[in-house]
Amino acid sequence: MNKRRILLVMIEPPLPFGNAAARWFYVLLKGLAARGHSVTAFASCSRAEDLEPARALFSPPEYDLRCYPCRERRNLVSKWQTLRQPYSYLLPEALCRDLAAELARGFDVLHLEQLWSGWAGLKYPAKAVLNIHYLFSVDLAEAEKRSVADWLRFQRTVWAERQLIRKYPHICTLTPPLTEAVHKINPSAQVYTVPLALDLALYPFGERADKMRDPVVSLIGSFHWQPSYAAGVRLLTRLWPEILRRVPGARLHMVGRGARRVFGRYESLPGVAIFEDVPDARPYFAGSDVLLYAPPRGSGMKVKVLEAFALGTPVVTTATGAEGIPALDGVHASIGEEDEELVGRTVALLNNPEARRRQGQAARRLLETRLNDRNSLDQLEAIYERL
């Protein structure tokens, strides 16, 4: 395709082992530059410690990545701006100023990653692509609202989500259900489904030797996010006690951001261990016999499931957990909805090393053949051609 001048806006820096979105941003920026496009990337950084690693990975002259520390501004003008445009504080003033200068110089594509980056492109909707990773109206619908302020914040978030989606004529989502939901909000938009992908070179796949140890079930994720939190509560309170009864000696590892803060009260349960804010989750995937992730509700692709697939860790999940992944039940993953079904699938895998091996191999092949970075970037370039 024609090489294009692309301005890329991200609300987290592109890091291979950052948060879920950052892993896709890493693939996206690296891939677009490798294909010869002229990319100037702008990244807001909520964690100061992420600034230098991102700059080191994407240094000049090969890349033009500009990172900006993000802090919620608390003066009256900023509060008024946040009221008018919720979560616009995620785009620092310096980022917006530098982006405006590049927009004025001329560009072919303004690529906006995640919903709130949409505040940066309101003057250029015809040449913009807004990529929606999930919908707050879905993911937070069942989150506990403990006060009137919580309820008002949720309503304001949903209002802003709908307003931004209605501003853009070209929108990407990660999954067919998201595409359908976004199209209902903005029927006049062209809405495309482009799944995210991981850099599989960072996830070496090796045959797992049968280990003489107690079997391990794990849940790995960012537990401040409602779907992962709900999946964790379900696992700890409803699924794990029965799994342990059927497989005495099994262990449960809860791994990820906020794990102890939200699940610390369950750490005294038999077999449960909590590992919070680990620098690299890959060893925990590799040390797991089953990843059990059973969210009752959620939207978009679940990076924890993709990572398990990449490393050959067998997955038991719900249809929500497998959203956007063309996984066949019993082949690439074990997919169920009811507690008894999820427990039974998990126990069956724990007791059958050969079934775990087959499922792990099939899941890895699915990523290599269907959900790879080449396919996702090809689809994005086809969308750029339509602008």
C-alpha cells in the first residue's frame, strides 16, 4: 500500500509487558514503522517509571515516539474541562499542543487508540480512525455504585462514551460484539473489526514436561478492572472450593495488579497464594496447569487469554472471556458458563496432562495462523486506504 504519514495517539506508552493495551501499542507502533509508514506517536504515561523504558525501546531515528507524564489536573479550569470532556485529563496539555503542531503540518491518518484519545481528534474526524477496545457501558454496568457520586460518575462516563463514538465516521473495534454495539450507537459510521495481536516472539512456546508437583490453577490480570475483579470473586468464592475438594493438593495463584489489595481477605483460604504487581507474568503462566478466567460480563478481547494461548497454558473460560477469539470449545479452550461446567472442565484438565498438552498446542497455532500481527496490520492498512 501507499506509505502514509500517520499520527498515532495512545493513552499509555507502548511497552511489550505493560498493561493490556500497551502490549498492543507496542505491536502497532513497531509494525507500522516496519512497513515503511512515517509515524509520529504520542503517548500519555500514567506511571512515571514507564517513560524511559518506552523511549529506550522506540528511540530516534528509527522511531518518533513522544511520551508525556499524565497527572490529573485539579485547578478550576481543568475541573471544568473534565466536566465537559470526561477523562480528557489523560491527554496532557503538552501532548495536545505538540499534536496540534503536527496536525497543522499535514498528515494522512490520525489513529486514535482507545476511547478517551478521541478527545484529541474532534477537529479531524474524516481523517481519523478511533479504535475502541471495550465499552464502559458494558464493563462497568454491574460494578458496585456505593454512593450517589459513583452513580453520577458512571452515568457521565457512559454519556461521554456515546458522545465520542457519535463523532467519528471511521471506528475500529476488537470483536464482532463490540462492532455491533458501536454501530447501534453510531449507525452512520463505518465500523470495522480488527483484533489485537501480541508479538509472539516475546512468548516462546515449549513443550511442557510433566512436573512432580501439586497442580496449579491461576487467574492472572489487572484486578482493578471490573470484569477481572468479578472473575476473581467468582473463582475464589464459588469455583475454587469445589475444585480443591475434587483435586486435593491443588493450588490457586491469583496474580496481577491490585491482587492483594482486592483479594487479600481470601489469602487464608486453603491452597490460595496471591502475587501482586509482578514485573513479568510469563513465569506465572508457565507455572500454571490451567488459567481459569470466568467473567460474567465484559467486552473486548482479553489479553490474559491471548497470553495463555501464546505460552500454551490451557484456558477454561466463558464466552465473554473468549470474545473475539475464534476458539473452538474443547480444541483451543474449554468454554462454559455455569459453575459446575467450569469446575468440571478445570478438574478434567488438571487430571489429564495429555489433554492439557493438546489444548495448549492448538491454542498457540490459532494465534500463529489467525490472530497474528501481520493480519491485524493488513486490516488496518486497508482501512487507512478508505480515508
